[in-house]
Amino acid sequence: MFPTRDTALDQQLSNGDCNDIFTFAPAQRNASVSLRFEKPRPKVSSDVKPAPFKYYSAQTLPETLARLAEIAPDDGRILAGGQSLLPAMAFRMARPRHLLDINRVAGLDRIAEVDGKLAIGALVRHAAFHHAVTSNPLGRLMQAVVPHIAHYPIRARGTFCGSLAMADPASEWCCVAATLDAELVAHSIRGQRSIEAGAFFQGFMSTDLQPDELLTEVRLPLLTEDTRFGFQEFSRRRGDYAMSMTLATLRVVDGSIAEARIGVGGAEGCPRRIAEAEAALLDQPPNLETFQAAANAAAAAIDPLEDASTSADYRRDLVQVLTLRALQQAVA
């Protein structure tokens, strides 16, 4: 069958009426089918995915702190990278009444070596660490960790400090901060305070940060030149949340381990150093027997998370295997 133009087509077009523009003549005699094209109707709706909120954009740190002091009592939140907060808002799992955007605040995107520490500002994106930001071994360590964080589009927007402020136990940067005893710097209209990583992480997605405080900077101690490190993580698919991870750093002097740090994340409610595993390494030769003893100590020391698909025993096994692999990687 072939379409033939209706005789009233021009009039219909000029009137903006797109109904019955084409009439089709099928093969059957005395049969016809009209194809109707309805004009699209504009959607008018005030609904959006998140619950209603007020948006603010700050230009300076004093302005940010003043506004945060004002909105914090009424569930005000900071927006930097937004890669955790905005999806939660889209599902209405988070319903902040106020959102304060700090992306235009100058000076919060700095990375600098200050007094033996690497200072990382609140707007430094994960992707910055795809290249070594310092010639110190810490630069290589962070370069080794960053590919494990989600996927590149998320790394391009998400921020290092935002990850720590969210305190997801599966966060790689939280594990790094806990293992290396980072110093976290918080500002409010009341002033500035420094918080040690061991005191900052207080439980599952819970921190010592007060509602009216902005995490402006994290300071990681620079490593000695002879420091070796290994990082191992397990997730069901690449880019998924980690079910467990281990960061190990070692110094070997005269054939014995002189300094050791073992940090575990993802397996418990918050990341932390495992003192029992570190004690099993000190003054011991860096061999398989020593590493197995430390890995067993780490697995025995944790209080593992459980869920519908992951038992406590399974997470203990992950901690044991990943700790052993991280130690082996450190001396490879």
C-alpha cells in the first residue's frame, strides 16, 4: 500500500492540527486505514527525584562557614563531588533541607607538602591521584589505590575529603587515612580543630565531624624512602563496593621488619589499624611464615560485618587472604 496525502493536508498543517495527515489504501477493496499523529503535549510538573531542598553556592571559606552554621541545625549538607550524596537524594534515602555547594570556593583544591605531610584540600578529586602527586613513596601508594575506586567518571567528580566525611566502611581513602594515621582538619565559625584518624571514624558511616563543621583538609604523613607497601581489595565486580581491603606498609632493616602498618577496611563498621597483625610482624623476617601469622592475626581480630549474602566467616577469610597478598606484594 502507498500513502496518499489527504486533500485537507495544507489546511491541517497551517492550523497546527497533525491528525489524519496520511491515509493509507490497503490492498483490500473498500478498506482504508487512517494513521493519526497526535501533537506532543508539553509536560508541566514541579516534581523532581529528590525531596525539596534549598540550594546555596558559596564563594569564600568564611561565607561557607557562616552559611553552614545557619543551615546545619535544619539538616544542611555540603555539596562537593556529590557522588554519594546525590544518588542517595535521588532515591530519597537522604532528604537534606539545604544544600551548600562549595565548588567555587578558592583554595580548597590544593595539594601540597607541608611539614612532612601531604595536605589534600576539600575539592581535590579522586582522579588527581592517577598521577603521583609527590615524589615521595606516598605518591606511588595513592596511585596504586585510586584505580580501585568505583569507575573513572565517579573518580573525576568525587573528592578525597568527601569520601572521608561520608565514612563508608568500603571507602579506599578511609582505609588509607586510618592506616597512615592521617590528620583531618575541620573548620567552623568557632575556629579550627585537628582530628586524628583513629578518633575521626566512630562507626558505620559515623564520624567525629560536627554538623556545622567543614572538612577542609586531610594531611597524610609522608613515608620514608625505604617504605614498601601493598594494597589488595576484593569486590564482586570491578567498581563495586569492596567487601574487604587491606593496606600494608613495611620497613625492612637488616633482614627484619622494623616498622609495620596493617589497615583493614570494608570488613568492619569502620576502617582501622590491626595492632595484632602489626605485632606479629615486628622484628620478624619478611617471609611467608611471618606473613601467614600476621594474616591469621588480622582475621581473628576483626568484628566482621554480616549481610544477607556474606557471612562473618566469609569476611574473615577475605581479611586473611587479602592481608597475606598485601604483605607479599609489599616485598615483591
